[in-house]
Amino acid sequence: MREDFLLLNPGPVPLSDDVRTAMSEPMVSHRSSEFEAVYERAQDGLDYVFERSTLDEAETSAGGTSLVLNGTATMGMEAAVANLADEDDEVVAVVNGKFGRRFARIADRHADVTRVEFDWGSPVDVDAVADAVSDDTAVVTMVHNETSTGLLNPVEAVGELAAEHDARYVVDGVTSIGGDEFRIDDWYVDIAITDGQKALAGPPGVSALYVSKRAEAHIEGEDAPFYEDLDWHLRKSESHQTPFTSAVPLFRGLAVAVEDIRHEGMSERIARHRRQSAAFRAAFEAMGLDLFPDLNEHSTYSNTLTAVSLPNEVYGDPDEFMSEISERGVSISGGQAHLGGQIFRVSNMGNLTSEHVLRGVRTIGESFDAVGVDVDTEAALDAARDHLRQ
């Protein structure tokens, strides 16, 4: 692999030298004081990320608990649902993309699920969700930033519905937390989920939950999956431990990654992600391309990744286009499931610089030219620069 290889796919994202160095340190026992210090650093950094994810860094939570899990965010999604819902409980799952569907499929194994479904890439109709949520609803699940479509969903509006009916509210913030605004208390979120390999710019293989005090009151543990018993995880976290063997190098990498976020500052990090996503969108529109998702008054474009409809010349058969990008030392992602061959997705999650964004724009423009799609790469670069300078 070439030394200047650039990951622009929506996870894993590029790691800093400090994160990689931390992961290569000598091994220690996961029951040692050395590891406890690592876990505490990770918790402290995650507390900052979860509780200060606003443009002014105002506190957004009255105080919950940050947990690091030995698994990706799918483990966190299942842990949240399985610890809050019993088999006879109703879970209302909002679905308008792959990861909303994943939440519903997870909930199917643990509870009685009511799906509120929309086409992938279509915005959420809050009125339809309101019709589904009732006083009998135990849990509502939703994806904040739908990674499969590049759409930012109305977490606050749905949170108000959950709160009105006293339902626990579980939100996948996997590709938003660490890169965009996420107001835990203001949006009535009981458990928030994120992943190390996304906007936190940590290694894949670890994820994090923020468990509110209200959610803790509904977690008993006895009926939860053994490995995902959040009551056990919460108790062990008080001594900066996990119930089982911890992935020590990954915890070290995550601890450094969240400390780096604190050093940058959440307000600046959010603003940077918004500049970069606006630059990508403007660039692709200058190429004459169409952004994929549709919007309504409750939804907006993602600020951490951009989903773009492929032009007619490569629609359905993008392999040559993707190969041209790869040959230039850049990685982006295509569409998932039935969106394969219809869209491409470009991430700006993590610690990308303006130069990385411009390289991505140039690479995509040159690759389209190479496969016979006429785009104006220079106009696209000018449009991106205009936003990056703001």
C-alpha cells in the first residue's frame, strides 16, 4: 500500500500517529492499575465528547456514565435494546436506511417490534412516528446520522414523542458523535451509542455507550445477554474495568483519540466537520452530480459523510470508476445493499485536513474523467475551497 493512501470511506478512518503509537505499547494485564488508568482516561474523554457536543460546548447532560465496550457499535446497539426491553415489550424502530433496519432486526430478537419504515434516503415523517408511539411503547430506536444514505434524522422531534409516552429512547450516534452536534438531555436520549472507528478517529473493535441516569433505573441485568449485561458493565466501570478481558491496545488507542478531540475542542471539531461536508457537497454539485438523500423540514444532509447519486454513465456498473479512485491511492465507499451501483459515499469523519478534502475532490473528478464522465474538476475544487476558507 502506498504511503500516502487516503481513507475517505465512512469508517474505519485514518488514525493519528499518537493513536498508532499508543496501540503498540507493551502489553499489560487488563486487571492491572496501568489498564485502569487507560480506561479512566477513555471514560473522561468520552464524558467530554458525549456531554459537550455543541457548537458552544454547553453541557448537554445532567450526568450519565460512559462505557467502553469490547466490540463494535452493533454490540452497543444490541446491549441497549436487550437491557431495556423484554420479549413482551414493544419497541418502535424508525427505519430509513441500513442501520435503522439493523436496529429493528436486533430488536426483533429481544422484543415485539413495530417498524416505522421509509424508503432508504427518504426523510422521516415525524407524524408517522407519532402514530406508532404510544403509552404501551417501552423503547424507541433511531439512527441520528444514517451512514448508508448521508441523511441526518430528526432525533429531537422523535425524542419528544418518546418522552411524551415515557418510553426509553436509544439513539445510534455512530457517525455523528465526535463530529456533529448531539444534545443528550435536550433530545431526551436515554442511551447514546458511538463507535471508535468513526468520528472519534479511534481504532475499530471498540465502541462506547452513554447511559443516562434514567436508563440505569430500567437496567436490571438478570435477563440481559451475558456478555452485554449493562448492569455488570456499569458496576465494573466504577473501578475503571470491564467485566471480561479488555482489548488493551484498542482501549489505549481510543483513550488517545478522545484526548485529541478534547485538545481540538468539540465546538471547533463540529464546525470543521460542517465546513468539510459543505465543501464536498458544493464540489459534487459543481461537477453536475446530484446528492442522494431527499430532505424535508425535519431532516438535513449529514455533516460527516456525503452520499451522491452516480451519473448515468456509471450507474449500475461503477467498478471501473472505483478502480480509478483506488489506483490514485484513495478509498471511498459505494452504496450498501440495494443501493449498490447507485450511489457513492465519501467521509470527512475524524481528523481530515482541508488538503485531504481537496485531494478527495480532485481524485473523484479525475476518476470520472478517466471513465468518460465529463465533469469540471477545477470548478469543483474552487467550490470546495470557498467553503473550506469559511
